Amino acid sequence: MVVAVEYISKEESADAETAKHGVTGILAVQGAFAEHAAMLDKLGAQWKLLRAAEDFDDSIDRVILPGGESTTQGKLLRSTGLFEPIAAHIAAGKPVFGTCAGMILLAKRLENDDNVYFGALDATVRRNAYGRQLGSFASTADFGDIKDFPLVFIRGPFVSDVGADATIETEVDGRVVGLRQGNILATAFHPELTDDTRIHELFLSL
């Protein structure tokens, strides 16, 4: 998926500023947030970028945590004041979708990192699990009831252990790369880098 140049400066979807609810907040402190915004525009869904605590208002019904560098995102979540409102959103059981680094931010446990961020997803995740040689690759697999979804991996994590509260949605070569836990979706791959909208549609239905 190629994102139009307009997304370099686009901060929200049409009418998001005046919306009272139904807006998806996309964490935009670092990483691939523009691609998620473009996907939501494709689906006609309202969104706004979350760059500082004041961006997280009462219109936000769901949150996307994009791919990027999880350690950097974790630090910026704290310095921007966004960690607390997003943590409260997740704790309230509201929908959240984490891709790649977003999966790491959501996990209760990290196999090769002492940090824990939101600690909501009952799983152990291994950062940069595929290493340099297999750092980026593509595959195809089912995601729950979604058949033959194109999977794009960019130096992604995978799940080394799944707790009782989480459900496996996707596996590739015996490795778990997609989970669901209530209103939490988490993928080690990047659905926003494809033209397939089905996982985002699932997220919007939560």
C-alpha cells in the first residue's frame, strides 16, 4: 500500500474535529501511523492522530498502536502524557489494535526486554524475533475467520507464549503472530501495508 503524500501533513479525517464519538485515535509519536490513517480513510472511518495528551479527547472510541520502534514509542508515550489516557482506555475494555511494535507495547511480558508498557495482552512477546536475515518477508495465512490474509513482516516480533486470556488468530511456520483478547487485536505483521482492509474492518466492528 502506497500512502498519498497528503498524509505527511494530514492530522485527522474529515469532520473528526467536530465529532462527539466514533473517532479512532492513532498513536503518532513515531512509526507507521500514516498508513493506518490511509486505511481508515479507505473505509470511511473517522480518525485523528495522537501526538500529545490533549489530543486524546472524549471523541476517541478506539486506539491504534502502530509499528515502529517500541522502546522509542514507550519513552515518547510517557513524555507526551499519552500513556495514562491510553492505559485507561485499554483498562476500560475499549477497542485497541497493536501492530508490530504495538503488539510489544500491549504485551504483559517481553521475552528479551525488561520493559513492560501497557501490560494488557496475556502473552509473552519476543522483540525483533526474526533477526536480520528474515527481518522482512511476506506470507499468507488466515486470521481467525478471515481467510488468506496477506502478511507483511518488517523485523517483527512473534509470540513465544500465549496466556489463558488470549486467543491465537494467526500462525506462520508454527509461530504465533496474531492474537485477540476481548477488544484487543494484536499482530506481529502490518495489515496497514497491504490493500486488504478486512482486519481493520474487524477492528472497527469491535
